[in-house]
Amino acid sequence: MAAGAPRVFVSHLSGTAVFDPNGDQVGRVRDVVAMLRVGKRPPRLLGLVVELSTRRRIFLPMTRVTGIESGQVITTGVLNVRRFEQRPTERLVLGEMLDRRVRLVDSGEEVTVLDVSVQQLPARRDWEIDRVFVRKGKGGTFRRKGETLTVDWSAVDGFSLEEHGQGAESLLATFEQLRPADLANVLHHLSPKRRTEVAAALDDDRLADVLEELPEDDQIEILGKLAEERAADVLEAMDPDDAADLLAELPEEDKERLLTLMQPDDAADVRRLMAYEERTAGGMMTTEPIVLRPDATVADALARVRQQDLSPALAAQVYVCRPPDETPTGKYLGTVHFQRLLRDPPYTLVGSILDDDLQPLAPGAGLLAVAGFFATYDMVAAPVVDEGGSLLGAVTVDDVLDHMLPGDWRETEFHLEEEGAGHGG
């Protein structure tokens, strides 16, 4: 755990006010959603169940929580107001884990769970349940006597998944540490029934990452097996360019229905990308690069680059533009590369260290022209700018490779080891 990181007991979260970035209250915490893991590994917190003023209960991912302190929860971004529905791998901490009877590992004694504490992992946005507050003695609603103590999660039995369970829970826990591409490979080789079960149990962000790595047929199959509102949630969590490519393969009626169910801003980005030919800069770009104004500092830029959700390619440079800051932006002024950010003092204005000699890509530039640009200038990402000088997005090298490789490349085995590697001679 991070030194000094606050420990929060979940019973204290019940009823806590939730505020948006503007300081407006949007609701109150009603429960905490966790995912159990195999063995003694502490459960990971997925998010909070928040009750809005309308009495609707929604899911707030922990990735949208920027702070839990002073009796309040602070969020970032736009809330998804669809009604919360618990999934097979999820556990409600207040509703299902408290008052449960478990055993102490050392003594085998039965104890009652009174509370659990959560803590944020160092240098990450992930949260875990780390401690359990228990009471010794027999259970029962009216039995309140007995010694109480706080123990590590690993010191109790009765929560964690069985090592050899056959449900989707156990399978997900087993593959939790896999990269999205590797998990996608696992899913591809499962039976259709099993693939559907596992996909349904993944949280939205994880499923979105995995879908982006699957062959097109698997993407369509999995999306078609999800409830429409869930499918729209997953599309929102995908990179806009990948979501646009997937939707383009669906019948027009299905495509429009899913776009209508998506959040308006997310749907607008996807519709904009679908207006371009697939194998062009406009069709391959993401609409969510790092955009800064010229009066932002190097420190501001590095803070944005450090965001965990960014791919290495998108984190390699920032794009400096006049307002508005969202794509399509105001006038594109130039690019600042990550190496330059490391060389200059934190107070330096990014507008003073621009690389403005590099010609940006036009949205209609074809695949070969884009690939040639990357090869010529040794780039991993490139800005896409329209005739009016507005930044539309950025193309990353992984999207270029994805379109240049054979259509079935994801289904082809590959090996990183070169012939003879590791042998002397």
C-alpha cells in the first residue's frame, strides 16, 4: 500500500455524498461493488452503487473516483445514469459481505464480519479490500458481545473463490493478470457458450479492451449476445475508432439502435469517425489525444501523459491547439514530444517548445501514405488536421499495423523467439 494512503471502512461510506468535478452533489453511496479473486488475493473494488436524487441506482466505476475524503466522494467525468445491475462475478460489500460468518485461518474459530476496509494501491487507481473487522463469538442478530479485532484479508477463510471452481468467476480470476490481447486469445479458443459466459461476466472496461483485440467475427458474436444497453456501455468504453470499426460491420438497424443508446458525446465521436473511409487517417484516428492550450506548462503536460488509461503511443506526445480543447479543436499549433517534455523545466509553456515543422496528416490520407509518414519520421503517433486547421484526432502506429496486417493475423500464432536464441556458439 502507498505510504500514508488513507484506509476507509466501507460502513462509513454508506450514505456518503457524491460530488461531480464542479462541486455539485449527484447522489449518495448505497453500496460498494467488489470482485473476489482466487486464493488469498484481496478483492478488487470495481465501483460504487450511487443513488441519484431520482432514487435510481447507478454504477460509478472506481476509475472515475478521484478522492474519498472528508465524508465525501469526488468523481470525474460524466456519470452513466443507466440503472445498476449486478453481474455474476460482482459482490455487494454492504449487502452480501457484512454480517457474514467466516473463519480465522490460524485458529479455525468462527467470527462475524462487522466491516471491511479498502485502500488505494500505490501509483495506481486500483482499490482493494485489505482488512476485515470481525467479532468473535456466536452469530445472531441480538448477539453483540465478544472480542473484536481487525485482521488482514488473508487471515480469514470464507470469502475467496475456490481454486478449482468451474464457473466464469474462477476462470476470470485465473486470467485476471493477462494482458487484453492474451485474454482475447483465450476467449477466441473457448467454446461459443463459454466465451459468452466469460464475456458477460467481465466488467465494461475490461471487455472493451478485450473486444479491441479479438477477430471481427468474435467481436460481432459477443456484442450480439449482450443486452443492448450493456452493449452500448461497452462500445462507450472502447476507443472510438475501434467502436466505429465494429459498428460499421453491423446491419444498419442494429448500428443505429446502439448509437442511440450510447451517451450523446460518445456517439457523436463514433459517428464522426464512421464518416471516413476505414483505411484512411480519418477512419483510423482516435478522437481522444492529449490536447493542451499554448499557455499550459510542461508540468501540466506531464500530468496528462501520466494518466494510466493512455496507451504508450498516445502518451508519446501532446498536441497544442487554440480552444476548444476537445476535438475538433481550434487552430492546431504544433506537437510537443515526450522527450522534449523531459528536457525542459516544469514551468516552461508548451507553446514555446512546439515542433511545428512536421506536416500533419489530412483526414483523407490513405493507408500507405500514413504508413510512409510513420516510417519516414520515426513516429508512433501523428496528428490529423482538417483543411480549416482544426485537430480532428491522432493516428497511432498500432492502428496502422492493424490495417496493414492480413485480416486473420489475430488468429495466427506468432513467436517472439528468434531461431537459435539463448544458445551459445
